[in-house]
Amino acid sequence: MSISEVEQEVQSLTISREVVIAAPIEIAFEAILEQVGPGCEMPGGKPFPMVLEARPGGRWYRDLGGDAGHLWGHVQVIKPPTLLEICGPLMMSYPAMNHLQYRLKAEAGVTRLEFSHRAIGAITPDFRAGLHKGWEYWLDRIRARGEGKSREESHR
């Protein structure tokens, strides 16, 4: 048996985006919890249900049934309805550490979501390119879900 060694450069990335959600802050926060939880959907509309234990130290993972699954991270900070931070490997099945931050601010009848994803690790260029598209879709789903819930609430 031989052991091989390949040197790989550690990469870092930061993705930031602001999204204005035409909904009260409480509804916008619920929309985040739904998208990162049981209502998660990936580009193309593929259901991708996740489990979020919404408390400090709570796990965030895909339950694949039985003993199968994929840990994406742990809740680092949760302060409803203004802040959710998650740290962990996320979707990266290689050496990597990630930090997600969803920060919400109420502003004159709408909610401003400031999102950031910071990562370090063995991040490949093709994976990096796909992250932007994935987060764009994910954040648009949060906006649409929050605005839809807000319209439902206003019609009651």
C-alpha cells in the first residue's frame, strides 16, 4: 500500500446580498425558517426538505431516512425575528467551514434581509460558480414566500 499526497490551496469566498421583502419582519423570518427547513426548494423547483432545530446549537441537516443523512451545520445564533446564523460544512463534502448570516431589519412596511455566506476550505472553481446561482434562487424563494404569506395575512 502506498500513500500519496496532493497539495491543495485553501480557498475563501464571501457572497453577500440584500433582499427587500414586502412583508413584516416576523413573516420574513418565518419565510427563512421555512426555506431552510421543511419547505426548502432547490433551483428548478426540486423539493429539498431540511430539518432545522431552531435553537442555539441546534442541528441543520437533511434527513434521508433511517440512519442516513447529511449534516449541513449548527445554529450559532438565533434571535427571532432579526438574526439567524449557521456554521458548518453545509453542502460541501470536503474540508470546508462555512458561516451563514441572515440579518433582518424592519424598514417602513418592508423587511430588509442582509445575507452573507463566508467559507474557507478546498473549494473548487466550478463549485464556487454554482453557489452564486443557488443562493440567488434560495433568496428569491425566501422573498416570494414572505410576500405571499404577507398577502394572505392582509386578506384575512
